[in-house]
Amino acid sequence: MATTRERTEETTGLDQRAEEKHRSLWGDVWRQFRRHKGAMVGLVLLAVIVFGSYFGPWFWPKDPFAIDTSLANLPPSVESPFGTDNLGRDVLARVMVGGRISLSVGITAMLLSVFIGTAIGILAGYFKWLDGWLMRFTDLFLALPILPLLLVIIMLFRDTLRAQFGPELGIFLLVVFVIGITSWMQTARIVRGEVLSVKEEEFVLAANSIGTRKRNVIFRHVLPNVLSPVMVAAALGVAVAIITESALSFLGLGFPSDFPTWGRLVTDAKDTINITPARVIWPGMMISLTVISVNFIGDGLRDALDPRLRSR
Amino acid sequence: MSASPTSDETTAVAENGEVLVSVRNLKKHFPIMKGVFKRQVGAVRAVDGVSFDIYRGETLGLVGESGSGKSTAGRVILQLDPVTEGHVTFRDVDLTETKGEKLRALRPQMQMIFQDPHASLNPRMTVGSIIGEPLQEHNQAKGKERKQRIEELLSLVGLEPKHANRYPHEFSGGQRQRIGIARALALNPDFIVCDEPIAALDVSIQAQVVNLMENLQDVLGLTYLFISHDLSMVRHIADRVAVMYLGKIMELAEVEALYNRPSHPYTQALLSAVPVPDPEVEATRTRVILEGDIPSPANPPPGCPFNTRCPMAQERCVAEVPAFRELDSGHWVACHFAEEAREKVKGIV
Ligand SMILES: Nc1ncnc2c1ncn2[C@@H]1O[C@H](COP(=O)(O)OP(=O)(O)O)[C@@H](O)[C@H]1O
Ligand code: SF4
Ligand SMILES: [Mg+2]
């Protein structure tokens, strides 16, 4: 009996291999990730952008803050490939320096926002008694007038944080915090919806029948199965954070106005777009490329984390 | 419901052995909420007062059309959903009064096998971690020992140890169901609720899985509540059978008694829909055709739940809920006219 059973099912099921390789989970994920063309392009692109922002100044040692009005508004040339701005500062050097802030703000704020959104979404979706409260809390945040809120937060905490962590790190933490706590709501809603449906899956019922503790049901069964929307939210979150940061500095609430960030560079240059379009195009393109590459990476990660899409 | 099999329990025990699970007047109503303020406007009476015993080592079949409340009954018995009313006693413990850690500590003794082998395994876990999860959660067998136990379980259900590294989607439906069975067996349970374990499988695989379950029952001394809508499969595997309709038990009897002398018009209708292997009998027998659909459990008919479709229905059937009474030893029926129904049976089945 046992042998016939084996044979009939094996032929419909699996190919037989003499030796089953030991496979590590992360090895599998990485192998699948590498197969995803978009993800690899995104990864390389992001690496280039990050590398350029942090190490570019070594190869392009122009001072991004050196003002020389005699060089103002120059078109792109060999001297300054992205041209110069209205105060004669080298745009390439400014884009490189600006990238450091924009990238770190974008990625850190996204992590914070995705963390808050996922946590609240999971708690609301999984625990019925928390759902009402948490969703009302989320709606409250969605309904809050963000700008006055930002103003108040920044006024209240700017000086304390500056004193505590120094002007740059202080402002960085403040900006990340402010962006993080004002952008998690969409993620929370999407994750909650997804949790509500995953929670009804039979494998969750099976876990309950085993007696799996709630905490483990959440981390082992629910969370891994709501990763897709989290990845999408993460990719969008980077873009939102970079753009919000530029709005903040435009309002004089973020980094000092002479401090270049990508968003700030675009805002400053938009009035002279007719004279020096390169000043808008390059930082704008950096924002877009970062967003696209993070998007692709998120896509690839999502696929790589799904064993059904992962071939052996 | 009033006449649940309590009075004759002692004789039943003497005949059949020890009662492992005892279900009394079990109800599960799902509230229907409407409107902005989510007021309750009614209830789906998925399980509406069922009582029966399950004896150690037996297989109790639970049959009925889709929507009759079988799955809900199975889940509520295992306390995967809180009961609305009634009691479930497992050994000497009233499960409906047991909560939290205490209930969790009892879980290893009672397990469930699910209908859909595609939905019941987490697609993101390897087979090894799926089968190992119950061991991990109850701190049984660590490290190397656990690995060994997993391999043991895999070969017990007819899979290979090397399959532990693979993911559920790499297996066929029958193999996945074996994985689900291995998971249910990991903690050496006494009692397993099998919720249509073969309904989603290819017909060619069904017999293999049923045979596996029967072998495991013999070897491990398991007690099954076997839920199914396939009457011939239940006849094959069950010792006793309960027929469910609209959340209530219509008839409960030993398998041969139920199939040879069905005494409830609903059971008779179900059986007459099953083709008889002998072509001569098949050609001559009268068949009871069930008319209409099963009524909504949110709005069940008054009196006998079957009265909207019953060929024998009379006024009394609308006025009065039939008692669940013992027609002869161990043969329980909920019908006012069970005796007449039984008389008609010869031409039908
Ligand atoms: N979670 C639930 N909420 C509301 N109604 C439910 C729920 N689960 C089941 N039901 C209803 O209870 C009835 C019985 O369902 P079920 O137990 O799945 O029947 P079966 O397993 O016999 O097909 C059905 O009418 C179904 O719609
Ligand atoms: S009680 Fe009446 S309606 Fe119900 S099954 Fe018996 S005869 Fe039919
Ligand atoms: Mg069912």
C-alpha cells in the first residue's frame, strides 16, 4: 500500500532528487532577488546614488557652499557639469551633499512610518477590541491639519533637541520624527484590511488549534503574509518623506535654508527654471531615481520573500 | 433537544466503552449586525442545540448538506470559536468553562484536520517548521530531537524526511493533506476533528488519504469526529453517524442501522440520492427527491427544521419541534413520524 501510494502521488507531485541540498532561508531569498531584473537594476541604481552622495565629493572636491557671484547662473560646462546657481555655487557639489540628507531622511522616516503603520494596522486588524479605538485614532491623524501641527511640534522641540544632539542631528531627528508620525496612516489602513482577511485563513485557525500563542500567530503567520502592502508602502514612503522634507525646509521648519537637500534645491531653482533648467532637473531626477529604485527593490523583495514565486 | 442522550448514557457506556467527548445542547449563533450603530438584528443559528457523545477509539461521522453547520460544530467543539450556549466535556473537563493557558495546555490532546489543504498550510513556512510548530509551542523535543520527531512524523504519513526543507506549494493536494495530518499528530492527540479532509482532493487520492487516516487510528488509538457530505465515504470509515440539518441533529445511529434502516425522512432523502452499486436495485427502487433549497439558518422554519422539504410533513410538524428520541437502542431520531418513515424505507434504499 505504502509504495503504490508513494508512486502515484510522487509522479503528480515532485521531481525526485537523490540529494536534497540544505537550503537556508536567506540564501533562497537572495537567489530569487538576484533573478528579479528590476530589483537588481534598482539596487545598483540606489547603490550608485548613495555612493555618489557620500563619496562623490572625494572625486568632485568643489565646495558646495562657496559663493562667487561672478559665476552665477552658468549653464552646464566641463567646469561645473550641472551648472551653477544664482550665487555661483556648483550645483553638482550641492546635489551630492544634498543627497546625504535627503536619503537619510527619506529612508529613516520611511522606516519609522512603516513601523508605526504596520504595528497599528496589525493590532487593529488582529484584536477586535482595539480596532475601533485604533481606527478612530488613525482617522484623527488623517483629519489633523498637518502644517499647524508640524509648526507646534517643531517650535516646541527644536531647541531642546538642538541642545541635546547638536544642531544637525537634532534637526535631523526632529524632521524624521515629524514626517514619520504624520505619514503612517495609509499604511495602517491597508495593513489592517489585509490582516482582517489573513486572520480568517485556515492556517491561522490551524495555529489556534495547535495552541500557538497570540504573539507567535502574529509574527509567524500574520505578519509574513501582509508583507506585500508593507513593501509598497515602504517604497512610496521614501518618496513622500523626501518631498515632505523639502516642503518643511521651504517653510523654514526643517534644515536651515542655506543647507542643500534635494527638495530644497528644486524649490530654490524652480523660479529660474527658464535660465538654468539643469538646477531643477538634476536634483529632481535624483528624487525620482531614488523613488523608482526603492520601488523596484521593494518589488523584488516582495517576490523573493514569497516561496510560491521562488523556484528551487 | 430536551431529550438529549443523557438518561441512557450508562447503558451506552457499557456497550460502547468510555465517553471521550460529550456534547450537550451546543449552540453557536452568529449575530447579524446592521446599520450605522451596528445593532444586532438577528442571528445565524449555525449550530442550534446538538447533543451527542463520542466514544474513545470510535469514528463518529457527521454528515449533512453544505451550510448545515458541520464545520461550525467542529470548531466550537474544539473551542476555536466561543460557544453561544451548551457544554462540551472532554474527559472530565468542561471545555466551555476552560480559558487561556488552561485551555492551551489541553490543546495537544485535541486536534483538527482541515478541508482545504491549500489554505491550511502557511505558504511562507517550510514543511518542517509547519510540523514542528506544535512541538515548539508546547516546548516538546528541542533541537536535534525535534528534527528527528519531524522526520518520524513525515514518514508516519507517507512522506520523506527530506521534504522537511520544502514549501507547501511544492506538493500535490494529497501530500499537503498528509502534511496537515502530520501536524495534527505531532502532539500525540487523542481526539481529532476531521473537517471534510478529503473533499478538496482528487478522487484518485481520496481513498489513499482515508486509508492513511484509518491506519493511523488503529496504530495510535485515535478518536475521530469525521465531518463529510460524502455518505459512501462516511459509511466506509465511521462507526456511528450523525445527520445534521440546519444546525440540528436529525438522526444518530450506528452506521449499519443508519444505512439499512434510516428512520428520518431527511436521512432517507440523502441516502436515496446515493446510487446503489447493484444496477437491478438501482433501476427499481423509488427515490425521494429533495425539493427546494436548505432554508437560511438566519430564519429557520418553525417546528421541525425539515418541514419545508419533507415529503411526510403534516400540521404537527410546523406546530411542534420534534423531540430527539431513542427509537431503539442507540438509534436516535428527531421526527414525529419516525416509525412510519421507517416502514416506508424498504422501497427507498
Ligand atoms: N463566522 C461566521 N459568521 C456568520 N455566519 C457564519 C460564520 N461561519 C459560518 N456561518 C454560517 O453558518 C452556517 C453553517 O456553516 P458551516 O458550519 O460552514 O456549514 P457546513 O460546514 O455544514 O457547510 C452557514 O449558513 C454559514 O453561512
Ligand atoms: S417531523 Fe415532520 S417534517 Fe420533520 S421530518 Fe418528521 S415528518 Fe418530516
Ligand atoms: Mg464545512
